[in-house]
Amino acid sequence: MPKEPVQHQARPSEKEAGAERSEPLVHQHAREIQAFGRIAKLSIALDEKTCLASIDLLNQILADSMTLRDLYKKHHWQVSGGTFYQLHLLFDKHYNEQVNLVDAIAERIQLLGGISIAMAADVAETTMIPRPPRGREEAPVQLSRLLEAHELILEESRAAARLTAEAADYGTNDLLVSQVIRTNELQVWFIAEHLVDVPLVRADSAKAPTT
Ligand SMILES: [Fe+2]
């Protein structure tokens, strides 16, 4: 007959210690380690005043970019009509590009020692982009809304690019010029061309020059 394996009997003190160490420490609360608007400066050879000014500018652009990002997803889901497939794909492509911009802006704020806006409620309180209705809108209205949001972001990004160059915060300036401004300008082109009212199949012969 095979011998029964000898079971190690844990002593009560061992049991308690084992359970203690594997138990998740849930429901923990504490004071925040950095208040919003306060700076925890890193050694990047930029003074606190310069960092604070750039953080303020970037947080506004961040809130507006997050709103534009979400506007693209709303329109990706809700678009309808003859150009459905094309716009459905284009809106998602632009959404993903805005996701990358949002991450780059937010991480720039953190490395400047600031705190990036993150949650939807804070974004809603901060953004300058008008709130769209919950309902569905026609494609031309969706496109117009996107163009207006892009223009607002481009205006504030160009102003911020000028100010950060003057303050010698070239890292922020480069992010704004090379990524935020260029991406938004390119997206404007792709959206705006959908609003040019040209015939799709039959040329408008009424407007042809007479010979
Ligand atoms: Fe999708």
C-alpha cells in the first residue's frame, strides 16, 4: 500500500502571516501628493515661472484636444448617408491621431512638473469647444463642427507656440509646432475637402464656359 504524503500542518501564526501578505490592501485613501496647479519641478534647466506658464497653455490645449478626440469618436459612430463608409474610417483615423497628440501634450505637462487634466468632468469644465447635442447630426454639420474645433485649437496652439518660443521653452514649442499644429492643419484639409460642393458624376454643364 503506497504511503500517504505527510501534510505540513501550518501553525496558527504561520497561517495569519501568509494570509496577511497575500491579501490585497484595498480601500486605501490619503491626501493627494500634488495639488492641481502646483508645480513639482524637475531638473530640466527651466525656471518655475516658465514651466507654470507652459503648463497653463498646454492644459487648455489638452482639454480642447480631448474634446476634439471625443467628437471624432462620436461622429465615427453616428455618421450616416452616402459617404458613411469613407467618413466612418476617416473619423476613426483622426481620432487615433488625436489620441497620440493628447498623450504627448499630457506627458509634456507632467515633465514640466505640472499636472495634466485627465477626467471627463474636468475636461468639460475647461474646454472652449461648444458642447454638441447628444443626438445625431447630418454629416455636413458634423464636418463643420470638427473644422470649428480644429480652428480653435490651431489659434491657441499658434499663440502658445509664440509665447513658449519667447520664453525659450523650445521643447514645448517643438511639440506645438511639429505635432499639434501640423497634425491639426492636415486633418483640417482632409475634412474641409468633403465640404466642397462639386458634382460626383455629372459635370455641371450650366456653369461651363461658352466658346
Ligand atoms: Fe469603430
